[in-house]
Amino acid sequence: MLADPVRAAAVLTELRAALGDAAVRTDAASLAARRGDASGTSSGTPLVLVLPATTAQVSAVARIASTHRIPVVPQGALSGLAGGANAVDGAILLALTAMDAIVRIDPVDQVAVVQPGVVTDDLAAAVAAVGLFYPPDPASSSWSTIGGNIATNAGGMRCVKYGVTRDFVRSLEVVLADGRVVRTGPPTVKHVAGLDLTGLVVGSEGTLAIVTEATLALLPAPGETRGMCATFATIGDALAAANAIMAGPHRPSTLEILDAVVLAAIVAHVPDNGLPVGAQALLLALSDDRAGGADDAAAYARTAREHAALTVDLAGDPARLDALLAARRAFNPAMRALRGASINEDIAVPRSRLAELLARLADLSAELGLPIGTGGHVGDGNLHPVIAFDPAAPAQRHAAERAHLRILALAVDLGGTVTGEHGIGVEKLAALDAELGPTVRELQRSIKSAFDPQGILNPGKKL
Amino acid sequence: MLADPVRAAAVLTELRAALGDAAVRTDAASLAARRGDASGTSSGTPLVLVLPATTAQVSAVARIASTHRIPVVPQGALSGLAGGANAVDGAILLALTAMDAIVRIDPVDQVAVVQPGVVTDDLAAAVAAVGLFYPPDPASSSWSTIGGNIATNAGGMRCVKYGVTRDFVRSLEVVLADGRVVRTGPPTVKHVAGLDLTGLVVGSEGTLAIVTEATLALLPAPGETRGMCATFATIGDALAAANAIMAGPHRPSTLEILDAVVLAAIVAHVPDNGLPVGAQALLLALSDDRAGGADDAAAYARTAREHAALTVDLAGDPARLDALLAARRAFNPAMRALRGASINEDIAVPRSRLAELLARLADLSAELGLPIGTGGHVGDGNLHPVIAFDPAAPAQRHAAERAHLRILALAVDLGGTVTGEHGIGVEKLAALDAELGPTVRELQRSIKSAFDPQGILNPGKKL
């Protein structure tokens, strides 16, 4: 796209007039730094990086882009794991990181009004300071932005109790592809006057509109987190215990599983990891219930014992809990360290299919001769199989790529999805046909056209 | 539409061939019975009523309708309050009441797979029988259907804790306007592979697609319901107590308010209503928390006392609680009985604007000389002002109509919506411009066209 240097120069002139010189960057270092997200997937060569400071400036960028039919790639912190924010050739990279104000926290309505560039943990801390709670906690929350969380409908460990980012987005201000600014709906808890544009934009990975302000729902602060960690001799016992915990009345705020491959990788990679030795599966169950957090943890422990747990640790003190969570978070680096590189999946299946999923992943690992370690959010069926391989060994690279495609197909085969919380980006476009089918894909492209008839918003992504 | 009797005859012949004679009705009694919903709003003259038994038959109806460009009006129990299921001229009334099977209840995945004609309370009872819980509880739950609940994104008293119908719809099987059958997404808790078609169809009032099967999320059974009922000398005290309860850590499962006009109407209308005498406002707060329901009720009572409650009733036994809930449910009939007729609103505003809303409703009542009684779901800002008038007095009729329009404008003016849970139907089309604005309306119509390019699905409704 945009092979015409005369038009490119005109675009840059118009952008500088609208945003000022400092917010329009074409130097190689600026462009290189914003070319791709954390996925490492391939990206194109952008025309320019812009850093708008206001909704009006975002609107001006969209107007200029639509006049010249130039692609626009909205970007946040670039913490994405599917290439959704990667540059495309000739694009305007629209970084929303400078729009990072927490506009308002309202304790009566229990909402926060924020700009898209606010870092997730910064919002969480600001609302916690006034006794409120923003539950979504993607793994990248220390550097991901709310805009990016909205683009991917980000999840995290607390989804099992509280839901995903979409569940906390009340209303959005968005800039359309042609520069018009609209609100997707009122900020009330309930409203059915229109179609649910808010929910539609959430998870659309920047393909429908550019989010310039979000009204987010908050909850009263939860109780102190209590928890238990149990190990099992088989992954089947751990899954059965997880299902029993979910069937019980004490909904955990986090319910994570790690399999034997992951446990061995963490034990090898993390000194003083605090993990029990020799277990084939680990279950971590937390509760933040105000009235009964300690009772909940005890109930999870009882359930684990009823399902033949080898060890049960009631993780009494916060330091012990932090150590366990740190070990859980070492999952990805530990798997990567096994052979130097890894492919990280993000599949989800109905919980009743998890045992079959794990059995078939073990078969796949054996067949292809590569370690596949699986862990993640067992409470909502969203697991992250990680394929470890040696990047210097071509046979392993190819085997890992085959494993990747087989795992995506497996998720769909078990009635699930190729992505639970990371998004499609550029990485999983090839899997869409199998999961969605041609009619749904056609419908989604028609919806895209309704928002963006020229197709300039993040082309080549998501859809 | 459809002035051509030759084409009408052809349509009927094709419908009979596809569904069998018994499922295709053109007799006056059958058509009259299905012309309009519970709103009493005006409806058109339909061509035919069809009662499909399978998704394939629904698909056949859509194919026939799209071939002949005939409108199709999907219908459930006709419990709607906005005319969303009303007949339009020349339409095929597509009643989904015969598709009333609970296909499957899965205790591991905690989902129910149901056909659209299942009555809400029947589903709730079936899942309760296996220790599970379907929270959405619209006031019409004893006769409304899941399909209708999905069409309007129905709410109810428990929304304040559990959310609306959309929050419990995991995946839908729908028939498109041209007869194609698709699934809107996988039934997993989390998935971000596509745009959120599921959420988009929920609340679309039959304008985008015809729901033929729904996978609904369930929760473990809650605890026994405990509660308290408090009365206050002013509505302001009651609102302040409600805000304090919502700010506290014990999220109520129901938080309802009734103002002085409603209380007086119920006291006059319902013998043995169990309501305290002379109060200007009443607050009902319930908890179904397993660990701490009784503690929660006590906390609500303390909060009510801290906000100058006149009386606080801890509603210790279930019979007392049932009596209070029955009084709350008498709200609409009691208001109607005041003068013989009523207009029932369904507005929602941010909770911080409720005091202003109630003050302005009182001003409006005084100005127009009509009783306006307000009550409802104070916990999520969704209130139901009811305008009482004498249908035999033209001046009162006109004043009531003026009050109706003024209340809709007031909701929008306070940053809210003209409908929190009932839908737009035909009743509130005129209010859409003020609430949504022209750009959002245009977007919504473009989305409608993406689903239904001929515009045959429930034309003249919602959008």
C-alpha cells in the first residue's frame, strides 16, 4: 500500500498540522520500536508513528487516513501476543500511550472513566486507593494498557470468578474510521435501547473503531486473598478436583493448573521455587471472599484431598502465596528455557473436555518428540499449552509448527476456540475458517464494513 | 406489504409443504391471539402464524420469507412490554413456543442447552433440581420464554448481583434472514476468535436473526435468601442507604426501592400487604450468599439505621420475605388501579443521578396533575416510573402521554437510557434519536443490513 511518495508527503504534512511536529515521528528508531508486539510475529513497514494527545487529534488522524485511504494501526503498550498491533505496510501507527489519564473515579456509580493509554495496574492501584476493585488481571498488567485490554478482551487469572474485560466495560467513546466520534452506549449498568456496540468493539482488535475513552465498572474491594496449593499423582486427579471445586458453592477467584512438564521446567528454571518435588500436576485455588475466604481455602483443600492429592498446602501466609504465584508466573520463561524457544498457545474448551485435551496433547508431544507443557486457567477451560523447541534445529522448528497447527485444530475439534484471551491478530488468521465457518466469517466482514467501509482500520488482522 | 393475493397463496402453500398443515395457521382466532404482546401497543395485520418444531423448519420459513420478501416476526410468550413481538402487516408470525425442549443440562460445564420456547421458570426449576442456578429473573418469568428473554436482554431483580440475560448466554444457534443456520461462537467461557456475535444478537429484539437454540451459563445453587426491609421518612434517605449498601462489601442479590406514591397504592390495593404504614419510601435488600447471607442482611439493616430508617424488618422467616416480595410485585397492578390505566416506564440512569431523577419526577407529577409512582431496581439504577391516569378522561390521557415523553427525555438528560430491560419494540422508537444520536443509529442500521440485507426480520422495531 501507499507506493506514492507524493501522497505520503502530503499525509505527513497534514498529520503535522493536526498534531504538531513532536507527535509525528518518521525516524527509524521510533518506527522500529513500534513495529511489532510481544508475539514476535512478522510485521510490515509503517509510514509514520503518531502520538495523539486528545480525542480530537485521534479524530483528525482518522480523517486524514480515510481521505488518503491509508491503513491505521491502533497501538497500546505492544504487550499483545498475537500480532494484533503489528505494523502493516504504509500504515499510520496510532500509539495511544500518551492518552493515559484516569479522568474520573466515581465511588457512587462505581465506575472509572479512563483514557486508553492507562496501564492496567495503574488503574487497579488508583481504584484500590479509594476502596474499589478493577478485577481484570492479564499477565501483562504491569505494562499492558486498558486500550489494549479492550482490543483483545483480555482475561487473566481472576476471570474464573469475575469475568473478562468485556464484563467490565460499560461504555466507550470511539473514533470511527472516518473520524466521527461516538459513544457506544450510556454508562448505565443496564440498557437495551441499541444493539450492543460496546460489547462488539471490545475484542475487535482495533478493526472496528479506535477507543479513546472507556467507562469501566468497578466493584467494592474484595477480601484478603487466601488459598491452597495441591499436588497430584496424575493430571486426571487434578482435573477432577478442579471440576469439584467449580461445582461447589465457593467460587474461587483463581483456579490454575500446571502439568508435569511445566512443573519440571519450573523446578529446573526457578531456584527456591517452593514447589513440592515429584508431583505430576499442581492445582492452585484462591479465594478473595470477604466473609469466608479462609473457609473457602479450607473447602478447596478438603476437595483436593478427596481427589487423592499427594500434598495440600494451605498457603497460610501472604509470602507463601506470593511464592506460589511467582512460580505459576514462571511458567512461560521456564518452558522457553527448556530448549531455547517456545510457541505459546491460548486455547479454551468446555471444562468437560479438558481430560481429553490433555491426553491428546501428551500423544502429540510423544508423536512429535517435543516437550509440550500445559497450564493455565483450568476454572474456565482456558489453557496455555507451550511447545518447547530448539530454534537452531530445523527439524524441531518444523515439528513445533506442526504441533501448533494440530493444537489449534484439536481445540476446535473439542468444541472450543483457538484463542481464549490473546486474540487472533495475524498469528491465528489461518485457524478462523475451521472455528467460525464461512458464514460467520462473512457476517463478521460485513459488520467490519458497516464500521469501516474503506477497510483502513488495522487491515489484515482479526477477521 | 404483501398486497398481492397470488403471492400470499404461494407463500402459504410453501409454508404448509415445509411445516405441515397443523403448524401453519391463518384462522382469525389464531392470528388474533398472536397479534400483540403485553404492552398493548398497536400492531399490524399478519398473513399467517407458523409454529415450527425444528431448526430446519425455522430455516425453511426464513428461506420462503426471503424468497418472497415477506416480513418475519419472531415471537415467544408475548410477555414483552414494548411491542417488540407485535405483528406487522403481511408478516409471518414465527412463534417459537413449540420449540420448548431443555436439550441438556451439563453439571460439569455448568451450562444448559435449551430451545427458545422454554419458559424461564421451567428452566430455573430444572437446573435447581440438579443443584444449579439460572439467575436472570424477569418479572414475567412464570410465562416468558428464554427466546424472548434473549431478544430483550431481559433483566429482573437479581441483576444487581448477577447481571442481565446477556451475561448468561454463552452461545447461540441462529437462523439468518436467508435461512442459513449458524452458531454465533463456541460455548466456552472465554473466546476471542471472532467479533462478539452472541452479545450482539442478545437484545436485538428479533431484528438480526432468529434464535433456535441457546447455551446458557449456570452457577452453583446460591444460599437461602435472607433479607431486610426498611422504611424511611424521605426518598433521599432511602437512596442514600441504597448507595451505602452498594458501596459496602456485601453485594445484595436484590435491592429494590418503592416511593411514597407506590407504597400508598399498594397499601390501598393489596389487603394484608404487610407493609409498614405511613412511610415515604421503602428499601428491600436481599442476600443469597452461602457463607454470610444472615450477616449480609444484618449489615443492610445497620446501614438502613445509619441512614435514619423509620423501621427495619429483618424478615427472618421465608413467609415474611415472600409477603414483602409479593407486595413489591403488586407495584404495577396497584398503580394501574389508582386511576384505571397506567404507562409503565423502564428508564435507567447512573446511580449518582437517582436523587435528581426522583425530584424531577415529583415536579413533573405536580406540574401535570397525575400520580407518578416510582420503584424498581435501585441497585443498578433501573427504575420503573408508572404514570397513572383515567383512560376515560382525554385530558388525563394527553397529560400521561406528555409525562411519558418527558420521562424518556429526562432519562437521557441524566446520562441514562429510555429502556433498561424492556426493549425499544415499537413503543420507544421516537426516543432513539435523542439517546443514541444519528451516527450510532446509522451504524446500527448498517449492522442490521449486514445480517438482513432485505430487512425482513421484524421490520419497524428496535432500530
